[in-house]
Amino acid sequence: MYIENGIVYAGERAKPLEVCGVKPLDNYNLWVRFNNGETRMFDFTSLLSAPAFAPLRDIEIFKGVYIDYGCPVWNDGDIDIAPEYLYENGNVVGGEANA
């Protein structure tokens, strides 16, 4: 049981979703492991036309992904993407990433 904003809830408070592993793969795909133990494959190509993600068209920049506070980031933190978005829009996979 826990209390949030004066409301009592049964059960345990869910942990915020975080990325705990990420690997860039060929064709702008990301292999992502989440703190709930699940892994997803996310195809980034549809986002590359958005101005915020345009620098990631450079494959070397895309490959420079790293995790900062549970979130995948690029360019010293100038570019990031929400773990929830990757989880909801990624395809379920298992095991380790194969490049």
C-alpha cells in the first residue's frame, strides 16, 4: 500500500521505466533493455526526419548513444528519447543484441 497525493493505493508503487542497456545496430536500429527485464528493438528511421533527431542521420553520431539517468542520449545529452516511447513503439525481442 502507498499514498500519493492524498490517495491510498493497494499494491506496490511501480518503478519508473528506465533503460539499463542500449546498443546501436545496423540500419538505425536500437536494441534496448529496460529495468523491468524486457528487451525491445526500436527502428529509429521514422524519426530521423524530425528536426530534433536530424543530427542522428550521421551514423557515427547515432552509434554514439549512451545512457544518462535511465534515458538514451546522444551529443553530450543534447538529444534524448523517452524510455516510455521506446518501450511502447519497440518490438519485443529476447536475449543479447547481435550487430
